[in-house]
Amino acid sequence: MGASNPGRHGEQRARRARSGRRFPRTGTEPATARSPLGLRLILSGVFVPVFVVSAVLFAVWAADSGPGDSPGRGPLIVLAVVCGVLACLAAADLLVVVRRLRRERGSW
């Protein structure tokens, strides 16, 4: 199969490079489908500070909790760590979205 048309793979790679896609389309989405970057920008911009503040508040609450308090120190530390991880994920998504928007608008 590959020996009958040796230039086919190179042609496909060149077509992909021109279209800007890393992988060929395999789904049934329209050819003009785009990621909702504006919505992702808003959500990431809102949730980065929310998760950072939540992580700080849970950490302070865990530091001030005593031995008989409910909730205990352990669950509060877990919540602080989870909020910190979510803040990092939202910040990473924010960076990706900003980079893609700059590249689309040609100011990159």
C-alpha cells in the first residue's frame, strides 16, 4: 500500500501544516468548529482568584483549628490542597487561552 504511492504521506503532512492542525479531523464536528476561547478566558479569569482565596482561607482555618473542632484539621488541609490544585489548573488554562488568542489575532 505505502510502496504504490510513496509521496502520499508527505502530501498529507504538508496539508496539515498549512491548515495549522496537529492531528487530522476524525469526528463529525463542522470544519469551522472552534473552541470557545472567550468563555474559557472568562471562566479561568473568575476561578483563578476564587480558588486562590479559597485555598488561603481553608489553610488559615486549618491552622486555627483545635483538636476537638469540627471539621478537623485534616479535611481542611485536603480542601486547601484541592483548591490550590484547581487554582493552578485554572491559571494554566488561562495562559493557554491567552496564548491562543494572541496567535489567532496575529500579535504573537
